[in-house]
Amino acid sequence: MTKDPLFIVIAVVMLGVVGILLFGIGSFAKGGEFNKKHANRAMRWRIGAQFVAVLLILLFVWLRRS
């Protein structure tokens, strides 16, 4: 399964989600002006990346089932 290109793409996208989430948590913990300026944008990027990850996972399951 790890040699499947779609699986590798899914793993990369999921790592991207984790990276964006950690960035958002870090900016929230830091607080101040930086958090006010970038917190909402980071969380919107996270939601978008999660949406893409879920769609790819569903595609992967659908392709492997048929």
C-alpha cells in the first residue's frame, strides 16, 4: 500500500494538515498582533486542507473497493 501513489499523496496532504494545525496552535499560543492577523487565515487553510484530505481518502477507499 505504501507504494501506491494515491496513498503517498494522501499522506503528504495529511502532514500538511498537521503542519497548518500546529502553525495555528503556535500562533494562538503566541498571541498578540500576529495571532490577530493570521489566526483566521490559518484555520481556513486547515479546513480546506482537511476537506481535500477527506475527499482523497474517500476516493482511495472507493477505488480500492471496486
